[in-house]
Amino acid sequence: MGAEALFGAQVLGSVMGAGGAYSSAAGAKAGYKAQAAIARNNAKYMEWEAQDALVRGQRAEQRVRANTTALKSRQQAMLAARGLDAGYGSALSILTDTDFMGEMDALTERGNAAREAWAKREQARGALADAANLRQAASEISPFRAAATSLITSAPAVASSWSGTKWAGETKTTSWNPYSPIGNDRW
């Protein structure tokens, strides 16, 4: 009776192992799919951040241009109050420098926003690549294959146990050797 119980325990263990292999593979596959979905969501969020950076850059550029215009107006008023003609000499040079520096500041804001948007879009591309790799990894996992592999791997031990229970009542003392012509009369 003990050999049959051992055989039954081995069969049960093999089936349980196959179930565990199936569950483990299914969990890994689901995990990869979830990570891929998160990466795709992150890519969308990064694209939104890139668009936001460009909008903020446009507003900052407009603000710099408005401030430059206001500064230039104050300078013209101050020059006129002193009786200077803003179209000649030092007065013109001051106003031209104000225009130039204001334009440089506005273009700096635009460039900073473009670089920030580019960086966010590169991050989004990386997240999409990660999502593709994770989806590929998920597609390569087969829970049924994992279960079958587990069963096939445990089959020799179960077969050995089965052959031991089949001949347990006999008094033969020779061990079975598939390569020996002597003592293989068990089959």
C-alpha cells in the first residue's frame, strides 16, 4: 500500500507543479502586459507635458515681448522728456539695444520650451519602446507550454515510481536496466 501512496503523491505533485508553472507563467504574462500599459500611459503623459512646455514657452515669449515693448515705451518717454530725438545717435542706440536684447530674451524662452518639449518627446519614445518590448515579452510566454514542460519534466520520476509499484509484490532482486539483455523480463 505504501508504494501506491508514493506513486499517487508523485502524480499529485506533478499535477500541482504543472498548475504552479501555469499560474507563474500566466502571472508573468499579465505582469508584462500591465507594465506595457503603464509605459504607454506614461508616453501619453509625456506628450502632454511636451505640448504644455510649448504653450508655456509661447506665453513666456509673449510676456518677454510685451515687457520689452513696455520698457522701450518708458525709454522713449524718458528720452522725449529730456528733449532728445529718439531717431538719432545715442537715443537710437539705446532703443535698438532694447529691441535686440528683448528679441534675444524672447528667442531664449522659445528655445528653452522647444528643448523641454524635445526631451519629453524623447522620453515618450523611450516609454513606447519599453511598452513594445514588454508586449513582446508577454507574447513569448505560454502558460500551457510551461505546464506541459513541467509535466514532461516530472514524467520520468512518475514512470519510475509506477514501475516500482507494478512489481512491488514480486521478489525479484534484479534491477531493471534498459540496456541489459539480462534481467529485463519485467516488461
